[in-house]
Amino acid sequence: MKKTTGTDRSITQKWRPATQAVRGGTWRSEHGETSEALFLTSGYTYDDAATVAARFAGEEDGMTYSRLQNPTVAMLEERIALMEGAQACRAQASGMAAMTAALLCQLSAGDHCVAARAAFGSCRWLVDHLLPRFGIETTVIDSAVNEEWDKAIRPNTKVFFFESPANPTLDVVDMDYVCKLATAHGITTVVDNAFCTSALQRPMEFGADVVAYSATKLMDGQGRVLAGAVCGSEEFINETLLPFQRNTGPNIAPFNAWVVLKGLETLGLRAHKQSENALKLGQFMEERIVGAGGTILHPGLPSHPAHDLAQKQMDACGPIFSFVLEGRQQAHTILDALQLIDISNNIGDARSLMCHPASTTHAGMSEEDRAAMGVHEGMLRINVGLEDVQDLIEDMDQALKAGGV
């Protein structure tokens, strides 16, 4: 199996993101296939004992075991790294495998992690429960307030961990400020960029050290497989993350990697069109929501407190936004009235999906913790898909009416 000309980094790095999404990292076998080959194998054979010994010693390139290397997975990793502007990437079994690996590979007992209060429920579980179990101190802050990052720093602070925009409150972090602050104190910044992907936002351009993903979301984009990824410098990926991954095994299956490769080819088109649809739907809904005493949380709307910052950091504001109304009963009534939009807790899908975070994605948190991070009982989160936006507007219109809005 050989790499095509396009995988020569001196050539590939000159390509623009849309080209990298289709061509970056492509390998071809002697058959000359146009679509990336799918290698469903757990192990490899060798011509002689010296070859396998050299590979395991790191003295010769080549595959040894699919927990360490797989041709299909390697293509995905190289493509994501190129799109992200990262030196290297390691794919993971799921988004939460990526977040867990990105933190645990570098934190030890006695270290301190500062994390955003507003985050996906499972990410908060890592910070609130898993890290402290291993003697790692954690502090959660309002990530949208720059001064809180400064105040939280301790002599043993090793990691800043946040999402921007946050799930599901759509808080926006000033990445330039936070990443510069981290660098000045020798702190590693880990950014969950799943709401945007590199098609809409590139945290490394603002100084982020590590960018982690649930590739299950926009990268796949069609609700088919679980996948994750961690991007960073070659030193971080190969010397810090890889030993953790090699010995704990949160690896992506080759089939899932192949599916995500196919998704990346259309990522830019989908992300921008879904962002466009989401903005139009948000604009339609805003007056209704505010008129009913509610709040709409969409960074693309001038009413969002971090609208200007979002415009600076993001190429488009993404397919996901939230709105808050009276309470759980009203929220469930609106969900039950939907005729086109599906009730689902997934995001990034080409189909429009909506959920009630307090009873789904954040159900594992206490009511007090949910309230503290802004996940109210009347909150609904929507992922806007590729349907005709007028059909989405009409469906939302009748559902809001059913809920008394």
C-alpha cells in the first residue's frame, strides 16, 4: 500500500480546507482505488522475524497491531490533523473516549484542572467525579468571564478544559484570551470543538494546545457511527497521548473510521448550510420566544451576549442553539407536537433533532448543578439539519403554538 502524492505534507499543507477534506491523508493500494480502502484486520503478518522486531522497536515504519495502527484509521487521523492545522491526531472510539484520553493522559494525582461550568453532561461527570477519584483537583468556573480563568489558577494547575460554544447553553469562550493566559502559566488548553469542527472554528489559530472531538457529530453528520479524535503537537500525541491509548485501548473501529472519512468530504458544505438554516430558524423564533418571556441562545443573533466574539472566532455559528421557556411541561408539550423535527439527543446530524437537556443529556446531574450551569427545566436544544428551512419554520411554528407560545 502506498500513499498518493497528496499525502506528502509539503504538498498537502498548501491545500485549502475544502481540498484537504476530500483528498488529505489518502492512501492507495496497488489496486488504485478512488475511495479509501477499508482494512478490517486486527493484526498483520511479516516477511521475517527481523522485520517485526524492527517495527516493535520503532526502528522501521509499518503496522504491528490495530490497537496501534490501521491503514484506514491512519488516513482519518491524517485528514483530521490537516483540516485542524495540527501536527498530529489520534482517533478514538467515541467523543467521550477522546475527552477522557485527552485529560487522563496528562493529569496525575496532585494536579489541578480548571473546567467550564457549562458543558456536556458527561464532560462535567469527568470533571466532577472521575478526575477527583484519582486525586486530581478540579475547579469549575463561568468560562465566558475572562477574569474567572485568572482567579482559578493555582501553582499546580495543569489543564484548562472547555467547550465553545458550550453544550447546551451556547456560552462562548474568548479563546485568544484564555489560550494566551494558559501559555503564560505553562498550562495546557484542551478545547472540545464538537459543536463547530474545523469547518467553522479552528481553536489552534487562537493558541489552543489540544483540540478534542466527538466525530460522531458533524464529522460523520448522518447519525451512523460513534467516533472521536484528539489533535495536538507531534510531541503531545506521540509522547503523552499514545502511551495512554496504547495501553488502555479506546480505539476506533476501522469501519467507523471509514464512515467518518466519507463524512468529512461533505463536512464544510453541511456545516455552513446547517448554520444558515439555524440562523434563519432562530431569527423566526426570537420574537416569539422573547415575547413569551423566554430566552433564545444563539451566538449568531445580535441578542446573544457574546455575539461579537462569536463573529470573530467562528466562520459561521453552527447548527445548534437553545431556547428557554417556562418549564418542563411546556418543553415536553412542544417536543410532542413536532411533526418533522425528531426528538433525539444527538447533534450534528443532517436531520433536524431537538431534545430537553434536563431530562436527557444532563439528566445525570443534580437539579442544583443543572441550574448553576444554566440548564433550566424549560430549556430545549435544537440541531438544525439540511431540510428546507421553510418546512422547519412551519413545524416549529405549530409546535410552539401547541405549547402556548
